[in-house]
Amino acid sequence: MSDKTLTQPGGIDYRRRQRLARLAQTLVILAGAIVLTIYVLAPVTWLVSSSFQTEAEIVSVPPHWIPDEPTLQNFEAIFSATEEEEITYETRSGQDPASGGFIPSTAKNLLPAMWNSFLVATLVVILNLLVGVPAAYALAKIRFWGRDASVYFILITRVIPDIALVVPFFLVIKNLGMLDTIGSLVLTYLAVTVPFSVFILVQYFEGLPDELDKAARVDGCSRFQALVRVFLPLSLPSLVAVVLFTFLTSWNEFLLALMFTQTEASQTLPIVLAAFTSDFTISFSFINAAGVLAIVPPVIVAVIFERYIVSGLTAGAVKG
Amino acid sequence: MRRLFGYEERSAALFLAPVMAVLMGVAVFPILYSLYLSFFRIKLTRPNRTPFVWFDNYTDLFTNDLFWVSVARTVTFSVVSVSAIAVIALLVALLLNQDFRGRRILSTILLVPWAIPYVANALMWKWIYDSGYGALNGILYQMDFIDKYMIWLGDQEKTIFLIANAFVWKEVPLATILLLVSLKSIPSDLYQAARVDGASVWQRFVHVTLPAMKPGFMLVMIYETMMAIRHFDLFFILTEGGPGDASHVLSWHIYVETFRNLSFGSGAAMSYVLALVTFALSYTFIRTLGRKV
């Protein structure tokens, strides 16, 4: 049958209609994809672009969207900041405070703060795995009296807002003499990470067949051996998800760190960054470079492990 | 008794002991301690006198105008942010549910705001909104929407919406991922059947897609409301509650009361109110999730 028979005058040209519909769909998808990309990436691109600008360029009106002469001076300032560079009143006023150009004395805190963040996050991850894995195994594979109660208990601890914990935490930590230590952060971050980790793991363990457990037990494994030898090797994806979430949550946490840290002994990256933003003498390009530095590690992690993150998010949040 | 304390119970108790100990220590004890503290008048400036005042901290709270202002600001912020998140996330989820080339790249890009630390997000938006050299002024000026640079965050009317925008940008990815799950769980024969019955694209959306997404939507709404009413970081960095009390939300109020006025008793009382509100809200959340575990 040729096209002609279908396009009778007055009749409906179905094929043409279908082609139009498909074209419209493609256009809508294309437009949506472009809008979404711009929405997500434009703010970040602007931040990155301004971190490569010189002080003179960053204050241009209207802004230069792309730097005329990209420079690494801001990043160099962060990585080469040392104790010797004392900022005195003279050296500071030597530059025009209105237009900035001022690298703060706290610049040297950035790298130690990154190290603190890394250390805290790593410890929190390890503790999460140590307490989370056995708990999740028990909740997923052992039929015991009190299981539902335990699940609800962990769920309830998950919805306690962090700000409600700040006041009691502060007094306890102060009385323990743990203010301004990394330990205080590790301890309190457990409250915000453990329940979520347990649910990611429970979800995954439940997907593994019960027969595995039974087979291992028949072969003479104890519960503990069944967990370590049979389940752990199989649950690698969920372990990766737990590591990622816990690490990123600790790396990004601000409120508790703001309360408990005071000096570079324990200050984490978000704290040092926040201090920059409230200092009006610091040059914008420097603050932006510091911001880029804080963004890069978690974004790289997210992009590399996208698959694990998406499955973890859906497991931990949706199917709980 | 054998059923209560059989082998299963004993091994489960052993496996659960560490997590229970940790959660007792870092969650249950603090929240109970907080309740206890809220019955005392504790000023760190006056450490040796901490009288027991029954419910005074609570009654003071409810007669404090600034508290009610902060409640109103929190409600505005949460309603605006959560509805924006729901709408944008729905559109993005519908887009990413289509099959097209570049879909995977797009969903990876979408994770960027999710991964960025809140402080860095705040820093970024502070710079975008900057009154002197910011991108928002720059772009609006170049497009002739404004004829002079504006002090965006200094505008009492706009501040809370601008902060909400920064919050929405960061939260949309998570909401989208949650919505995508319920979109993906719709069996395709439902669409086939609707198509056979002659339903248009719009009708299929309204009668098949939307009802199937209801649980996912509920989850997103409750979760994001919980996140919004407790949110602190953006307010701390962008406005410090200002200008005036335009962004003086509850979490900021708690922070000021506790760590600037150093009255821990009333700070504890306030955090308790916030915790109870969150609990009430999350009751549905817990029920939804608890059923599925």
C-alpha cells in the first residue's frame, strides 16, 4: 500500500501524525535536557570560572563569564600558604581592602582542615561498617522476637533532627573535655550516619537468598562465620554505598562541626570555608577557589560511583 | 520463654548490641538529656546557678514574638522549597524516564548538586547573589531586566525565596532519584492498556502515571519537609537570619538563643519543640518505610 491510499482527502494521515508526534517528543526531550544541564551546571561553572580570575578581573561589571587571562594564583595561594607568611596590619593595608586581593592568614588552615575532614570521615566510615554490618545481617536474616521493634527504633533515631542534638551534645562533650577534638565529631556523626547505613545494608541483605544462610549453617558455620564468609563478599555493592554515603555526609557536615570545633586542631573544611565567607576583606576569587577545592573531591566521587549512589539512595530512603 | 530467648534471639542480640549501644549513646540519651535540660534555666554566663523552672522555658517560648516570627519564616521557607522541589523533580524524573541518547550522562550530571557540601553550595549562591559583582546581577543587567545592580539578599521580601532557591537546587537530585524509582515501577502494560483504550498522552499521564507515583511523592514531600524545617547551613552563611528578621528561621533562632545568648535551657526547649514537630511529621514517613522493611 502506498502513502497515497492512506492520505485520502478528509482522512487522517496517521503516519504523518505519528512522525510529528515523534518529532515533538524528541524536541521536548532535547529542550528538557538542555534546560536541565544549564540549571545544574551553570552555577557551578560560574564558581569555577571565577576561581580562575584575577582580582582585577573578578570585580568587573558586568562580570566576565569566561576569564580573559585565567590564573592559578588563588590555588597556588592555598597550596603554598605557610606559617611564615604573617599577615600584619601593614601588609594587609598595603592592598586595597575594598577590592580585596587579600589572602587571609587562615588560608593555611585549608589543607589541615581538609585532612581533618578526611580523618573524621574515614573513622566514621569504619565505625559505621563495624556496627552496621552485623546489625543489618541480624535484621535481615535472623527471625527473632523483637525484630520489628528494633527496626522501628532505628527508624526513629533516623528522624531526630541534628539541631535537636546540638544542645545536649555540646554540654556532654564539654563535660567530657572533648571540645575541639576530632573524637567529638566522630562520635556525634555516628548519630547522623548509622541509621541510614543500617537501612542500606538491610535492604541489600534481604535481597540475598535465605538458602545461603541455611547452607552455610549446615556446613557448620556459626552465624558470625556465615556473615563474614558468605554474606560480606556478596554484599560488596551495598558496602560501597555505605562507605560513600557515610564519607560524604561526614565530609559535608557543618552544624555539629560549627559547635564543637574551635581551632585548626579539629576544624573541618566546611568550617574554614564558612569563616572565609563572613570575612569581607578576603578576595572573592580566593574564596571561590577554596569553594572549588571543597566541591571537587565529593563531585569526583559521585561521578565515579554514580551507580552505587543511586542504588544506595533508593535502598536507604525508599525501600528503607 | 524458650521462644523469647532461643538461639536466634541470643545471636540477634549479639549482632545488634553494638548498633544499639551506639544509638543509645548518641541519639536516645542526648534527646532525653535535652528534655531534662529544658526544665532548667541554664545560662553559661552564670554556670553555678541553674534553677529548676518546670515548664517556664516552654511558656517563655510561646509568648516570645521572635519565636513565632521564626515559625512563620520556617513555614514559608518549607512550603516554598518543598513545592518547588516536588514540581521540578517530577519534571526531571519524567525526562530521565524517557529513553534517549545521553540519558546516563544527564543523570550523572544531576548528581553534582547532591554531592556538593552545603557550605560550598551556600558560598556559591552567596557569590551568585553578590550585590557588587554577582552573576545574578550581571546576567539580569546584560539582558536589560534591571538598570542597576540590586542588593538581592538585603531585600526583606526576596531573601527567603532566594535562600529557598539555593536549597531547591541542592535537593532536586535526591527527590528526582526517589521519584524515578516509583516511575520505573509502573508496569508498561498499564500504558499499553490505556493506549488501546484510546487515552491521549495527557490522559495516560493523569490516570496512570500520577496515581502510581503517589507513594513516591508522599515520601519526597515528607522527607524534604523534614530537611527544610531543620535546615541551618544556608541561613548561617547567606544571611545570618537577616535582613531584620526576614530569614530568622527556627533553626537559626535555636542557634542564636543557645550559642549567642548562651541560654541552653531555652535552647533545649526549642530544639525539643522542633524534634516533636519533626516526629509528628515523620510518623507517616516511619509507617511507610517500616512497612517495607
